[in-house]
Amino acid sequence: QSKMRVNAVIVLACVLALAAAQRPGRPDRRLPGAGFGKGRGAKHLLRCEDESKPECSCGDTPCDPVTNRPTCSCADGSEPTMKSPCKDESYPTCPGACADGSDAKLTANPFANPPCADGSRPQFFKCICDDGSRPKPPKPFGK
């Protein structure tokens, strides 16, 4: 009977651990400003002039591209920037790529200059670089 109790306690502990891991509102393991919504955030795409990562924060977590954009700053005083996704190092234009059908324009600082005025993420497949090529999705610096 004590073996049954031990098994029951182990099962109960596992169920509680799973429930705690799934509950909404659990503390986010990322830094505030690390990104928007699900998946990888955008902070890992930004770099300072000295190649360090910027410090980013939001008024509240989680950050949101429309209502709660992060504010990012660099310790070296430079403005955080994102590497161009184009081979020619231009920033692409994306005709009709926003949710409202408007054109998106990517820039070196997507937090300060959001690509879509409506706050949506652009449909990247609609983007084109100045040289006519298609951009590659942005990758973290150093990769």
C-alpha cells in the first residue's frame, strides 16, 4: 500500500508540474522587449555600432508591435539597427504586403520605423530589393 502511495504522489507531482508549465501568465523567460508574440523575437536581429546587443524594454510585457513597442538603446550611444536582408544591402519595399493592403517599407530600425502603418507584420514574400532580387528572411547577427 505504501508503494501505491508513492506512485500516486509521483503522478500527482508530474500533473502539477505540467499544469504549472501550461498556465497563462507565467513569467516570460525572455527579457522585456525580446520580441513580439509567439516564436522568436526581433531583438536578436538588432545590433549596436560596437556589435553589442541593445537594451530593450517595454512599458509592460509582453511587447506588442502596435500597442506596446519596445524602446531600445545602445550603451555606446549608437542607434540599434538591423542588418539588411538584401544582397545589395538595401532595405526592401513590399507592395501590398500589410494586412490593410498598404505597402510595407523595411528599414534598419523596425521598432522606430514599423514597416506597416497598421502595425501588422508584412507578408515577406511580397518584398523586393532595390536590385530586383528577393530578400532573405533576417537572421540573427553572427549566423
